[in-house]
Amino acid sequence: MKMQFLIMVFSFFMGLLSFSLKRKHMLMMLLSMEFIILSLFLILFLYFINYSYEFYFSMIFLSFSVCESVLGLSLLVSMIRSHGSDYFNTFNLLW
């Protein structure tokens, strides 16, 4: 059980590393954020199994993460329609 928990924590930190290194394209940032959320969900799931809690909070967490991913995807689509790409250097405001 501890080995699985350590693997999930390692995957969380790898997702954070990927998020910080792939900061020029919004699609790669969204994908790494989804990987972070998936690893957090698996950490919560292992924690709930270990202490035999109910799984209602994990369902609420999943519904909020789906809402977050839909908002990110809609921002990506609107950014591509208005600017032509998801590359952050195309904005004059940010750089």
C-alpha cells in the first residue's frame, strides 16, 4: 500500500514538473493539470481505502475536476479562434 502511495506522490510531482516546464503552450499545460488531478484523485482513493471512509468526497472531487477541465478546454478553443494558436508568445499582454 505504501509503494502505491509513493508512486502516486511521485506522479504528482512529475505532473508539477511537467506543468512548470511546458508553460508556453496552453494545451500542454491543461494536459499536465489533468495528470495532476488524476494523481490527486488516486491519492485520495488510496487514502479512503486505507482508512475505510466513504467515497462521496471523491465523487465531488471528480465532478469539480470535470468542470475545471471543461472550462480550460473552452478557454483553449476561444483562444485559438481569436489568436490562431495556443502559443503564449502570440499575446501582447503577457510577454
